[in-house]
Amino acid sequence: MDSHPGIRITPQLVFGLLLATVGVMFTLDNLHILRARQFLQFWPLAFVVVGAAQIGQARTSAGTVAGSIWIFIGTVMLGRRLGLWDMNVFDFWPLALVLIGGRIVWQAYAGNSGGSLGVDNAGITSGLAILGGCGRKVVSPEFRGAELTALMGGGKLDLREAGIADGQAVVRVLVLMGGFEILVPDTWNVVVEATPFLGGVEVKARTSLNPSAPRLIVRGFVMMGGLEIKN
């Protein structure tokens, strides 16, 4: 069960604090108290902080990889803006081919076809979609949570044959220019705590009216993308 013993540093919290900070700086700039432009040149640090937060709360290797990608992008962009090097993020675009090729090889090795959902019996699962798609079908009777990350890609998480352990599970989502679809059974209660920014979160799922029914909490941040929850 996901309790709240204290404040957890999550990507959602980081994005919220960053947006609030930018708003305060622009307000002070309009009041001629400070020049926001002097501070906004460091905006790529946002990617580094988000990546560090994701690694800090990651429970799977996919979450760690996604956080490392955010840190890498932020570091390259910040160094370029400060004149430390001439590298550009787009100089590394061939690495996308490496990731895609590695994924194809892994699917061939594991015997999974690209058009079907990978069946997962684990209590905690993950999905990482970068310039492509991914799918997970969870059949574990003791599902506890998932970490979903989409960067210019999309995926699907099918929970219709899963059972929730201890009455509550948490799915954490981070989407940038992509989307995820979550399928849930109509016997669960679904609580959505995801924050959209220039994106959308849509709940089409029928849920249980029983307050003691298993509860799925969906948390995260969606920017220039979408999250859809349905049966």
C-alpha cells in the first residue's frame, strides 16, 4: 500500500515546482525586481532534476534508464548554452537507432512479437517508449504498481486480468510528446492524480461503486501528450 509518510521527490513534484518558480520569476521581472532572462538560461537543468527524481523513485531498470536519458539531454543542452562544448542533442540522434535495434533484438531473443503485448507476471512492471511503442499485459494476482515513461512514443498497459495486492496499487506515468493507454477492470476504483500540461488526461473507465474495492492510483505528469484510462 502506498502511504504518505513524507514528501516524495517525484517528476510530477519537480515539474510543479519548476512551473511555479518560472511564474514567480516572470512576475518579478514584470515588476522590475530582477531580470528573469539571466536565470532562464539555465532552464535545461529542469531535465537534469527531473531525471534525478525519476531515478530516485525508480523501482525498475526501465525507470532508471528513462531518468538517465533526461539527465543526458539536460546536461548536453546546458553545456551548449554555457559554451562548454559545441555538442547538440541532435548530434546523438543515431543513438535512437541503437535503442530501436536493441529493442528488436531483445524481442527476437525473448520470443515476443512487436504487435502483441508482453505478458508480465511480476508484481511491479515498467514500460519505456522512446520514439516507438511498448505494451505490457499484467496477469499477476499481486500487482503492486508500474512505471510508464513515453518520450515521443506511446504504449499500453493492460491490467484487466491482474489482481491488486493489499487493496491498492500505484502507476506512475511520465509522458513527453507521447501517450499511454491503461486498461483496467470495472471492479476496481480508479483515482487519477496525473497532471497535464499542454496535454490531456481522459478517464473513460467504468469503476466499482464499492468503497472497499481494489484501488488503482495513477500519478504522473503529461506534457504535450495524452493519457487514457478505460476498460
